[in-house]
Amino acid sequence: MALLDDKVAIITGAGNGIGRATALLFAREGAKVIVNDLGGNRAGAGADHAAADAVVSEIRKAGGIAEPNYDSVASKEGSRAIIDQAISSFGRVDVLVNNAGILRDKTLLKLELADFQAVLDVHLTGSFLCTQAAAEQMKAQGKGSIINTSSVSGMLGNFGQTNYAAAKAGIYGLTRTASIELQRYGVRVNAVAPIAKTRLTDDLPMFEKIEDTLSPEHVAPAHLFLASDLARDVTGVVLAVAGGRMSVFKVVESPGKYKESDAGVWTASEIAEHFESISKV
């Protein structure tokens, strides 16, 4: 049997790049796929049905089952409509991949509030809204897998991406907390932190000489693993993918140092004096 036989999967931002690669792989593995894509440009402007339609056509020509969806993840109405379409078309929601994203890179001192907010709206708010709507259905079913998209930028920071990094760091927190809350309902929540050459990244300096070594096709199997029963015991994990390399991001707290006297209240000078031992992991 294929890994996703008879499962219903929603993939947001599936018209290009990682989302497209994941939609095609899921369909080959037996899933019925909702291919969501607003069809905007890299900065989130505009709308066009062509991207989602092309992926659906490709899946159908290969013998798979898919339906297009053009709603925006960034609104409550749009996110709800995406989930509702899966239920009305296929009767359930087994997998949600929150992949939709935009970029509006600028350094902190040049970043306008509108560009900060727009990136958070799509990445973080969109992931929250779709997760909430899907989780309600999955709770009723007693099972489901939600896969968010974090980033190296969110976990470690990156020059010129204050808005994007803030959103992706927020998605880490969303993933961890949702995994704790939803585990009792049989719903797993994980994230993937990919590095891949897509239309969002192909003009960045680090990708100028990269061709196929960091392709979206390297990332799609991570989504498949987390969506399938192969990961039935995996939740709250951030799986990083960079070409052929996979790793797991973890937030690590140092052992710390106890104040030895004066009721445990540190002075600023004492913190400075002992900072190396306080921070050593």
C-alpha cells in the first residue's frame, strides 16, 4: 500500500516550489489533495488561478485525485473555506501542510510596518488559522497530522529578514504548543524547516550557484514522512532539510548556576561575573 492511501491532504501554497513538490508526491502516495494557492507574486500581491490549476492538472494526468483552491490563508474566512472544501469534496481532513508564504525582505531600520505585518499575516496567522480549523475536524475524527513550515531564519535569525524570522520563530512556538494541546485527540503537530531553491529564494546570493542540490524535491519526503503513519509517534518536532542533509532543531537551556547566598537574588554585577558559567551549555 502507498503511504497515504485514502487520506485527504491539504497543502497551502502548493502552486510552486516546495508545495508543488509535496502535492505531487502526496498524490503519488495515494492521497486526495486540495491544492491551495492564491496565485500572488512573491511579495503576496495579485491573484491567479493558473498555479493551482496547473498542479491539479498534473496530478490528474498521472491518475491522481486533486481539487484546486484559491482562498487566502491569511483570513479566517479563507482558511475556513480551505478546510470546508476538503470536507465537502472528500469527507475528511487527514493531513494539513501549512506551506504558503511570501517574502518582503528589508533590514530592521528600513522595514515598514505594512511589510512586517503582511509577512506575519501569511506565515504565522495563516498557519494558526488553518491549524485551528483543521484541528477541529481532526479532533472529531480522532486522528490527523499537521505540518507547519518554520525556517533556519526563525530558529537562528538571518540578516534582512526581521519579519520573516519573527513569523517563523512564532511558528515554532505554535507548533510546540499545538502539539502539546492536540496530542490527546490523536492529532500530531510538527514542522519542517527547509532550505531549498524556489521562486522565493532563487535570487538570494546563497542560491546563485545552486542548481539541484537544494531542490524542493528534497523537502517533500520530509512532509510525507510526517504525514504518514511512519511518524505515528512523532509530534512537536522541527525537522530541518537542506538537500541530502536532515537534522532536528531543538531549543536548549543551559544547566544554569544557582545563587549561593543573599536569598538567591543576583546583582547585575554578579550576573556579569558569572555569565560564562550561567550560559554554558
